[in-house]
Amino acid sequence: MRGRPEAGLILALLIAAPVAAQRSETAYTPLDVRPSLSTPQATWDTTPFCCDRRRFLPTAAGIFLLEAIPWYFNMHFADDSTAILSHESYWTNIRLGFEWDVDNFRTNMFMHPYHGAAYFNTARANGYDFWESSAFPWIGSFLFEFFGERNRPAINDWINTSAGGIVIGESFHRLARMIRDNEATGAARAGRELGALPVDPAGSLFRVVRGEMSRVGPNPTDRFPVAFRYTGKLGFRIVSEGDIDIQGNAASAFAEFFFQYGDPMGPLEHPFDDFLMTFQLNSRESEILGRLQIEGSLFRRDLARTGSTDHLFNISLHYDYVNNLTYEIGGQSVGAGVNSEWRLSDDWIIRSRAQAIGTIIAGIGSEYAGVTGRSYDFGSGAGLRLFGVLSHRGFPILETWYIGSWIHTMNGATGNHIIHFPAVIARVPLPTLVGLGAEFIYAVRNSFYRDFDDVHRRNPQVRFFVTIPRP
């Protein structure tokens, strides 16, 4: 699937935060979902919005449409010879099976998962729950790889579209529900429906078909999570191409936005009742979307709860996409570990996460593009993620995190990549609704190749920012 959905998607994500928070006085107050007093009761439709049951035929029709649109675009607008299909091409794909493709990093690691999210949300929009909907990206992507293109099916596309589509799909499905408001009318209603479109295009399509985009009625009782927090960082960064020497390296602006949906220390009734999302926009780079990371909880069990400490075992799904002039790295992973909270006093709290990571598939930049024709290798492996934050009255004063990964090449320059990303962030609250902060990140990559010279890269980064609004 080709195109550039980032601009609309970014705008919609920016809309999601204030829309979600507008009905809560504090970040962790249950959100009001009562009918708006401004809605004329004569127009109020008490008929529940979809769905009271699973609807297979509309779901199948939606999956077919998602297969047909990229094929039609490639055939009639992109003049792509791979869209010329025949019985011979079908048989060739079945007989030869999977290969690894040479598409660029953005296409494989962002566009395919975004398309997979549309498969997933086609099912979510028609009454299927998280686990049931998770089958549809695997099915839809498999069909397109074998029967939607003339070239051989790509194993990386199938995995990225499916595994990444599940993570993006469920988190975007929930954000889109927050943006939409069945009680709203007029321009406010139109703006909300339009804002949700790039976040959940499949859901928006079915709302049009069912007449729900304009129908006024009750919102879902679970439209908002029990807790929601969002913050933005606006500032500049300096990235070095060598060791700790940032002199002479030009600064560039960045904007980073963080969503915490649900309470990571609370009960988990359904998958993704809590998830974390961070996306970053970069200036002076070819890709404005430089980072998108999502971590959604699948399973949780209490380990210990006392008057001052809580420890929970948590299993989560991860989607990572980092694409800038310094690094290309991303993929899909599963994590298992412990979430903890220490309540030092009424004002001071420490929260932490420690996770062991199993990487299903990852793309990582490589200096030896001649091996595959790509600027990156595909691999899988394992890793460790650590996070800790010290907060005063809800404001994060000091934060630290570490991401470490070992990735073994499955396709590309044979070898092993060892990645380290430690970071320290300090913030100072101001009397207004903003705060000031500084961050230091030290990116380390050691790549040990079987047939080529080893590569060792060090890229320190310093960032200064204003936090809006103050957490």
C-alpha cells in the first residue's frame, strides 16, 4: 500500500489528547459519558450503535475492499507491473512461496503495519473483540501477498502487516472512539468524525455505511478509559555523529507527544485497557514522523500489594518505528516483566517497569546495502527494557529508561547487532501549565558481521524542551 498518511494521522493524534481530557478534571478521574445537555432530545436516537453481534459478511467485504484498493491504485495510477495478475502468477506465488523484499524502511516498517491496522479495525468495527480481530490482519495480508501482487509474497510484509497491525489497530481503535462523539452535532460532529478518519479509516467507513456518522445517540459506556494522561515536548535537539562531542552539530527542532491510556498499575479486564504511545516529529529530516512506539498490555496479575508498594506481572505487545538521519530501527516484540509503584509519601511516587523482550521481527540499519538492495537488515532476537520515574504530585521530576537489544540477521549482511539506548530526563515544573526539561540519550550500535568489517556507532543526543501541558 502506497501513499503518505502521516500528515492526517499526526493531526488526528494531536486532536485526540485534548478531546479525551476535556471531560476530566484530573488525569485519573473517571470520565463523564452522560448525554450532552446541548443535544436536542427530539433528535436523540436510543438505538445502540454497532455492534450487538459479530457481523462476518460486512467484515469480509471490508477485507476485500482493503485488498482491491491498493491493487487498483497500483494497476491504474502507479503503473506497477506487479499488479498485472493471472492464474500463472497465482500458481507461481504458491509454488515458490515466501521471500524477503527490498522495499524501503518506511514502507515495510510503517506503511504495512498501518495497513494491517485497517484489516484489524475492519473486524473491530463489526463486533469482533481484540483476540478475534487479531486473526484478520494475518488472513488479509496473506491473501494480498499471494494473490494481490505478481511478485512473490514477502515474509517480512506478512509479519509486519499482521503483528504491527494488531498493536496499531487496537490502540488507534480506542483513540478513535475517544475522538468521535455520538452526542455532538453540526460542525463539532463533522470535525470529530474527520479527525478520527486517519486514525481509524476502517471504522469511519463502516460508520458511513451504517449511517452512524451523522446519527445522534448515546456514546459507548467505555468510550473513555478510567485514566488518561498526555504531554507534549516542544524543543530542539543536537545529535552527534561521534562520541560525546556535540560542538559544531547543528540543532534541529522536534515535537514529541506521549499518551498514557488507562492505568498501568490498575486491573486489566481486556487487552490494551492500558497502553503507552509516543510519537515524535523531526525537522530538517526527510521523514517528518521520526518515531512511533506503542506498548499495550495483554495480561496482568498481582504479585504483591501493600500499603505503600505494588508489584504486578505484565505481558505486553510492542510496536517500534524509529526513522531518522541517525538510525533506522523498528519492529514487533513481546515483553514480559514487572510493573512497580512505590508511594514514598502523599506527594512523591516512584514507578518502574522491567521487561524481558522477545523480538518477532526487526529492521535495523546496515552499512552493507549491496547485500539485499536495502539500507537495513531484517532479524529477530531478544532484549531488555527498563524504565523508572520519580514524580512529585503527578509531575515527573526525574526519569530514566534503557532499551537494549540483540538482533541476529535473518536476511541481509549476516551477523549480530547489539543495541543500547540509555536516557536520562530531568524536568522542572513552572507555576503555569508548562514545565522545562532536558534529556540526554546515548545511542550505541555494535554490529558484528561474518563477511564484512564490524561497525561501531556512537550517537549522543541532547534535547531541551518545554512540556505542554504540564503533566
